[in-house]
Amino acid sequence: MGIKTSDDKFFTRVDKGINNDFMRKAVSGAQERMQGRRLDSISALGDWEDWRNLAEEIRQHTLENLDFYLEQLADNVVKNGGNIFFAETAEEANEYIKSVVASKEAKKIIKSKSMVTEEISMNQALESLGCEVIESDLGEWILQLDDHDPPSHIVVPALHKNKEQIRETFADKRGYKRTSDPKEMALFAREQLRKDFLEAEVGITGCNFAVAESGSISLVTNEGNARMATTIPKTQITVMGMERIVPTWEELDVLVSMLARSAVGQKLTSYVTGLTGTKEEGDVDGPEEFHLVVVDNGRSKILGTQFQSALQCIRCAACINVCPVYRHVGGHSYGSIYPGPIGAVLNPLLGDYDEWKELPYASTLCGACTEVCPVKIPLHNLLIEHRRVMVEQAGKAPFAEKLAMKGYAFAASSPSVYNVGTKTAPSVMGPYSKNGLISNGPGPVKLWTDIRDLPELSKGKDKFRTWFENRDKGGE
Amino acid sequence: MKVSLFLTCLADVVYPASVGKSTVEILERFGCEVDFPKKQTCCGQPAFNSGYHRETKEVAKHMINVFKDAEYVVSPSGSCTTMLHEYPHLFEDDPEWKQKAEQLKSKSYELTQFLVDVLKITDVGAKLNAKATYHTSCHMTRLLGVKEAPMTLLKSVEGLEFTELPNKEQCCGFGGTFSVKMVPISEQMVNEKVQHIEETDAEVLVGADLGCLMNIGGRINRQGKAIKVMHIAEVLNSK
């Protein structure tokens, strides 16, 4: 599957989203709660724009010197007794992870939340070995129980479900008999997962940021599940996107602080975990064996292009939480594990324009995403850039649109043509207008009038130009 | 002070004289000498936002020439002014045109921005007895960065009873070609906007961008609701 989560066509997915009242209520409610919390928590930091500038600088510097920091990271991981593997493709990553799991003869694997493992379909790869792979993030666990319902949000994967639906899933799949009280359900999940934590031979985690200077990885969670997954199993595998790295702990401090605030409106998440190397003599817990898998899977192709800033992303989902399109269609409409504005930017880069051609257009370019992004990715500009590439390079623009745009540019750069056109247009549209409104227009106007009226085009003495001209002549 | 009016294609082609006329009259009331370069057309945004940047450059060059001698360029649209400010990015590899584009950018203002920031006016002396709410258009607030000016001026309008629009910063679903390319999504967005407007009990919806107003107003008409839509220039020119 990779990043793709649905075989439906774009507008079919959108229709399903729009018609899902439960999901829409859950999403709009969550958006408002999360925006409110985000604003409260960033105002406590002082000048947020200064922080954003700093974060942008850190991310840009790291990407410009990615080769250096990855090498430093690799050296330090090995020094600390760990293993490092650079995977160019999803297949290479999965083959390596499978080989580690097979060498341990592991049957049960416990995971903490990780988008990159979803991106490479790691669970399916391990299941093909006959392993049981258990998601321990509560949201991910709910989706896994619910017949692998895809995530609809990168931070809150089960955002599209309400508590009643979750109770039903628990009842159907695990014989849950209690109420839909979130506390009671969380307690149940805790009981269920505890056994898995204790039995798993391998723990697999994602990585919020790797720290190059010490060869460490850091994880932020509110559930503590990543700590369980990294301390109990004897073998730990951490999978990271190749761009998720900071030079030192100092930059980590800045970015984690901004991540928690941007993602969930917290000063800090309940758990911020830093892990360096394997268990040493005298340590109470920790893995005996550690593997860090650094995944490229299309990222290096983005480096050095006009889309490089997309790699600054720290996966906080602030852009998703303010997106008015996401609000109405929900995460599944994007058809990818990466929804929202960042998804609309990333999917055509990680995949191709054939598969993801609609996403860059699924935006009004309102700029809400760009405004909240803590690392200053110019998201709406990157969406325009995708459109430009599709028109100018990828040959994806419809012929009629190309023709229309050529005509538009010709008219808008030659006043005589523009004036003839604007004088003729009202009479062309005349037959469609009634009481000063057009309710059922022709051609492309029909798409507009499908849901709204259009004012009758101004003509003759009603026009500004006529008024201004008469005035010049002393007419008014 | 000499001001050249950039009317915008919507105020030119779609709407009757009122928006442009109000803009001219307000500016003149505050001592500006207003001219209207007749060769002006459109800012190029339909092509730019759709990814047709070669075509946008043709339009931009034309507009740069049209306004090359202007002292100030003032427009009754936050979005179209934002587009003029975008021109320098179009000519990154063409220093001569980039410099001309920068020049146009530096003298281009949205109407309320010009009144408040350049003319230093906070009260236009307008009068309108109505319950109103204001739609903050996205490009004007987020991209052009004009947030306070419209409210400053609206507050000075005598008789205007004002209620803030819930979720005011949320897009109305216009988005230029988005409104016809993504009709089902645009419909949901504009429905929510209309619902919020109704919650304020406003008789008049005021906005500073005809694109948004055409979208929201068109939906209001289709739904048969009795809410009047006015451009901010018309409100500020009411007596």
C-alpha cells in the first residue's frame, strides 16, 4: 500500500467524507480545540515569530548539511554499540528489518507510533514473516483493531472516530463490556497492551528527531508507550525518515518545544524520551541490541529542488488542524497516510503526479497552513509550485484549461482585446440572466452556478468605466 | 497626492460602478487626485494560482507598464493587491523586470491599508444604519498582512452596529478556480460561512474582496436569504 490508503477516486473519497456526519463533527470539534490550545501554548513562549525563524534556520541548516549530520549520526550510533542501516527504498528498509526480526526468531513485535513505518508498509512486511505486530499508540491500536482502518491524521490517527465507535470496536474485537467513558476505555487498552509489552521480543519505534552529536534518538509521546517499547524488548529497531535529524541537543530543545505546542498545544508532551545506544552494564533496562534504519524512499530526490522546504516538516500537523478543506472532507479524502496541506505537498513528491494530481488543487490557497507552520514551510506556495510543474513540465493540464489560460493571458495583456471581450460578455451572458442574477450559466460558468448565483455582468452606463469617462467630460 | 486606481477585473467586468465609484470618492474626499489608467486589465491571479506562470508574466508586464508612472496604486481588493506584490517573485531570473516589479509593489496598496497607513485616517465620516459583520479575506490578512485597517475604519461608521463573525479567519471557499474545480468542497465551506454570518444576525455582510463577496453573496442568493452584501468601499462611502 505505501502511502496510499484507498483505491477510490478522489471525488468519490471526498463525497464519502462530506457525507460522514460523525467524522465531520469530530474533525471540526477537534480542529477548534487544538487551535485554541496551540494559540494558548505558543503565546506563553513570547515572540512566536522569533521562534519560527529560529526553527526554520535549524531545519534549513540541517538539510543543507544533511550528508554531514547523517554521517556523524551513523558514527555515533556505532560507537554506542548500535547498528545503522541506510535504506534507499521501502523494500530495502523492510528487508533489513525482516532480517533482524528473523535473526531473533521473534514472533511478537510491539510498536510505538511511526509514520515512516506506515509509509513503507512495514507491518505487512513483518506479518508476511508470520509475526504479530502490535501498535501500542492508543489511536493506532484502535485503528489496527478496527480491521486496519487507515489513519486520518498524522498525530491523532483515529481523529475521525468518536468514542461510541471506539467502544463498539473494543466490544466486537476484544469483548469489552464497559461504557464509552474515555478513561474506562483507556484503562482497558492499557490492560490489553500490557501483556503484549511484556511478551514482545522486538520493539520498533519511529523517531521524532535523531541527535547527530551523540547518536541518540528522541521520542515524544503522551502515553509512555514508546518507553515501554524501548525498555522491555531485548531488541530495538528505530525507523526514521532521513531528514528527521538535529545537530545537537540544543536544537532538539527548540524543536521539541515547538513540536509539542504546535501539535497538541502542550508545553511538553508527558514523555520526552532520549535514547543513546544499547543497555550498558549496571543499567536496569533498555535493549541489548539496537538498530537504526534511516529511510530515504524518495526524500533525497526532493533535496536541492524548489520543494526542499517540505523536508523541514516536523510532522506536528498544525497545518492539518487549521485547514478549512481538511475540516470538511476529513483525512481519508486525501487517500494517503499524509493528509492535509503537508500531505498535498508531500504525496506528489513521494509518489507521482498521476496518482496525486488532484491534491495540489484541493486548496483555496488561503494560507492558513503557511501561517501556522512552526518551521515556516511555505505550504500554499508549494501547492502553486506543484500546479506550475503539472502545467509546464508534467503535461497534466487539461487541454481546455490550457486554451482558456492562453486566451485569458492574451486578453489581460492586450487592452483592446480585453475591452472588446468585456463589452461582449454581458450580451453573451444576457440570455442566462434573470432579475439581475445568473442561476444556470453556460460552459464553465455552469460549475459556478451549480451551487451559487452569479451577478449579471455590468454593462453600458452601469459600468465604472462609463461613469468615470462621463465624469471626466464633466457629465457628473 | 496622486493616486492611480487599480479597479480589478471583478469590479470592472462583473460588478456595476458602485465599488470603483466609492473608492474614487473616498480618496478624493481626503484630497487625493485620482486617475484611472484605462489600459488596465487583471492582476493575473487566475493564471498564477493555476500554475500558468509564463502567461502570468505577460499579464504582469502589461500591468507594470500601465502603472509605471503612478505615484501610488490603490485597489479595492486585498487579494489583487497581494498579486501585485507577488510580481517580483515571477521575475527572479530577469533583473530588469524584477526591479520594475519591485517598484510597482512598493507603491501598491489595498484601499483601507492606504487610508490608514498612508493617509493616516481613522474616521472616514461615513454613516450607515445597519447591523453588520465583516469577512476577513485570507489573502488580505495573511499574505498582504492587512488585519486592523478595515476594522479601524468600520468602527468609525456612524450607525453601524457591529458583530464579529465566528471563525472569522476561516476561508469562505472561493479560492479562484477552486470554486469551480472543487465544487463539492467549496459548497461545504461557503455553507459554513453563511451559517456563521446568520449567527451574527447581521443584515449586511461587509468584505474587502469581491471574489469572496461574489462567492458568499452568490450562495446567500441561492439560499434565498435576506442578507445584503457590501464592499467595504461602499460602506465607507455611505452617507
